[in-house]
Amino acid sequence: MTNEILEKAISAVVENNKSFCRFLTANDTGLTGAHQAGIFIPKPANSILFETPGQKGENKDKFVKIKWQDNLTTDSRFIYYGVGTRDEYRITKFGRGFPFLQPEHTGICSF
């Protein structure tokens, strides 16, 4: 990670109520060819997405406005998948042209 990206991530945390930084995986950026939707969010970070954790056996979602680095803003969706064998959190619905879900962003921190 370059110093510039690191400084921007630290600044975002200081300036905002809730911040999250994650290195995008090959699965997140579509490099693996998997049919997953959106960016995976680890369970310990669920409080950033929802007031209460997701419950196995049900899905839940909410629509939010997200401010990414470089002042990019998206109308996105936080979702917990709890039905069937799934038990995971994701951020989806980034809109056309969202730059960070491209293979060249694998391993880069998005916040």
C-alpha cells in the first residue's frame, strides 16, 4: 500500500462516524470467475452495516449512500445472506463504472 493511500485511509477514519478499509480479494474483483455479488464483509464488522447482527435463516438488507476514497459516492446495499447454507455480509449495488471491482484492484485497500 502506498503512503498516499494509507494517509487517505487514516484521514477517512478520523473524519467520519464509521469507516472500513479492506484489501479486495480476487473473489471480490471477479478475478476468480466466481459468481459472488459485491464485496465480502467479515462478520466482526457487521456493526458497521447493521444495528443488530444477521440471524441465520433470514436475509436482511438496507440501502445506503457510501463515500469511497477520492470522493466517489455510490447508492449501494448492505446485505446479510442467512438463508440456506449462506451466512455472510456483503456490500452490493455500486452502479455502472464502479472502478474498484476490476481485477487490477485485487489486493488494493478500498475504504
